[in-house]
Amino acid sequence: MDSSYMKKNIVDLSEEELITLGFLGDNAAPGIKALVEKVRANPARLGTVTCFMVDCLKRKYAARPSPQDAAGSPTSPTSPTLSDAETLYSQLSNNCDALTVIAPDLISKFEMHFWYHGVSGDPLKLLWRSDLETNPYPIPAPGTHFFKIPTKTAHGVFGTRLNAVWDTVAPQILASMKARGLKYSALKTVRFAIVEDGKEETFGPVVVWIAVPPNSTSARAVSDATPDILQILNDAQVTGVVVEWYEGLVQKLAGPSLMRVEDNTSPRFGLNHPFNTGLGIPIARQSDDAQGTLTFLFREVKDSNGDPSNRILALTNKHVSSVDTITDYDFDGADPQHILVCGERRFTRAVDEIEEAVNTGLRDAVRLVGELEELGSKAGGQEATAIRRKQNALDDKNEDNTTLQTFSAEVNDEWQDTNSRRFGHVDWAPEISVRVDQRHYTRDIATFTVDAAKLENFERNIVDFAFRSIPPLQSNLAN
């Protein structure tokens, strides 16, 4: 879905817009169509339902096609070819001008908007890339329906020549940009994992990734600046690297702080567990996504030399922290083993759990409206208490649904990039052993140094059980 529609209320959209979004019309899934019609018929009670909430449910329908739609059709809401970018894709793929290069742009609008498809909830806008001629981007023919947009995921860069010389070349790159009057929001390195339709995931080349403030420059200007950057890299014996420019605002590269543990009355309770400061934080090696958990946090009082220390460390397992489990880990400051908050699989599951909560909340709100209508239709006015309680429940549910939408946007915007989820780096990880001292204890232990900025909301070592909606056991009084 076009990100500009995410926060818009269903009741504020025209029928034409709702048809374009796949919420109404002949191509809308029956359940989605019925729900949207219910919302439009009850603006006073369901006026806060947004396109995001309905789209979450629509994508759930799309993930479970009915038998007659199993093969998919180009316009069916159950088609596997549809994605979150379907509205924008529909607009651009049917516009011949968007599929070709038109001055002053140096790339097509289609490539500009979809080159970073999958990298974030609000995809970045590509300005220019140095491998434009040697690595053409697939462009669909006008009107094509069965075209799968390649999906990318950003990963860190490790063990390359560029890592070794980055502290030298990065200032030179910034100086060359300044000489040309170019401002920057961010300068970093990245590798993209790419999944194309019907193919295995592949990794692209190392990318020098440069963000410039929106509307601050042109594609021609950054294209003209690129050869200078490539020359700086070549002089440092760094080859095979691509320079990519995109528009982006200044953001903290260290990523957000861990969230606080929520009270069980909050709709975020349980759902924010992968991102909060409660013990059992899910972690993963950034190098290969091996996953585990954090046991507890502690502060170092003195370092190995006996000098005062204020480092914060976390305890985990050797098999989580190191690929090689049969030798002691040697810390390499130039190429540390980074530990993330949430690996890719856990992050994906967390997003799915949030969206499922949105789906449940939306269904509950619609159900409560139906129950209120039924109570209101009864004669005699004997249902005043029930109506009041149902209305209070509906108000709470609408408030919770709005909170969950904000929470979903926060997770997707701030936590999706793996570099934003960096928690620290491995500090000590001896080999796994099953013959420790004369008692032959098993040792599978490691510590990693924690980025203190991630613990802004940390209070103490507490456990977040993250249980949601578990009813109490009922005793059978008849026995």
C-alpha cells in the first residue's frame, strides 16, 4: 500500500479510492468488502478504522487463498503476486513515462521507487547508483500483472578490505562531497540480500550507501560526484564496490533504545517483548543470524588489568555468540562479532504477531458495533447497562487499535534495519567444553559488551513473561 494512505481513515476515502486499494469492488475479498461497508455505515463508532488496519487483514486473506483462487489472478486480493507496494506498482506499471528515463532524472521512476523494495516500511528513494550500466534493474512491460518485484534486506559488512580502511576513506569521501557542495544525512556501508521471483537469496556487492537530505540536490549532481568517490576507494585498493545515493533524513545510526516493559493493561503488552528491557531478550549474531537469548545484564567494576571500568555486559551462550565453538574467541576491534536485538526470523515473527493483534482488534471492534446495534434495537430500554459496557469496551478497543498501529509503524521504521538492532559485540567466549575441572562440568558461556544507549529504559533485571489473553482455569463446581 502507498505509505501516504496508511494513516487515512476509511470513512474519509471515496469509493473510487477504496476500489483502487482493493477494499471494495468486484476484486475485493468478500470478507474485506463486508468489513469496509460496515465501517462506512458506522462512522460514529468505527470512524477511527484506518487503511493500515484493513490492509493488515487484507494481506492475511491474501496469504490464505481459497482453492478457486489458488493459482492467483492479476487482480484478485488472494493473488500471491500482490505486495505492500501494490497500489504504487499499479500506478507506475501502467504509466509508460514511469518505466523510462525522463530528464532531469537519470533513472526511471519505477526503479527510483522500487530499487530498495523491502528495506523498510517506507521504501527509500534511489537517486543514482554507480553500477547502473552493468547491473540493469528489471522493468515490467506496461500493464504487466505477473511481475514480482525483487525484495531486499540490508546487512552489515564484515571482513573486507573496506572495513580495514574505512576510517581513512570515509573522511575523504565526505571532503569530496563538501567540495562539490553536497550535504549528507548518512554515510555507511551495507550489503543487500536479494530475493527475486523463483530464485534463491543472493548477496549483492558491498555498497557505499550515501543519504542526502530530501530535495537538497539532483541525480545529475550525485552522479557527477561518484567518480571521485570511486577513485578514493581505488586508491585505497578497494575494488568491486558500488556507490548508491538515496534521499533520507538524519537518523541515529545506533538505532533506538530498548523499550520499557509494558503494564499488562497496555495493548503493547507481550508484543513489545522482543524489543524491551525484560530478561530473555532475543538476540542473534549479525554475521549469520544464529539466534538465542540474553540471560542477564551486569556492570563491570574493574577490567582485566584491574583498572576501574563502567562497561555493561550481557551473559549468553558460546554457541550463540560464535560460529566456531571449539576455539576461544579472540576479539578483533577491526572486525568485531556484532550481536543484534532479534534475528531476522524473530523480527519477522514479531511483526506478524503485531499485525495479528491488529486483525483481532479490528474484528472485535466490528463485532462490538454489531452487538450494540442489536441491543439498541430491543424495545423497553432494559439494556442500558449492557449498552454502556459494550460502548466502553468499543471505545477501549478503538483506542487500543490506534495504539497498535502506532506501535507497528515504530517497529517497522526504527527496528527493521539490522544495523539499528545492533546491541553490542562479543567480548569473551571460550570454547565449549564438557570437561571443565575435575567434576567435568559443561561450559557453554559467553559475554558481549552492550551499547549503553540501548538501555536508556532499563530499570533492573526483571522478567517479562509476555503472556497475553490467557483465561484462568475454571473449576467444575458440579463435581
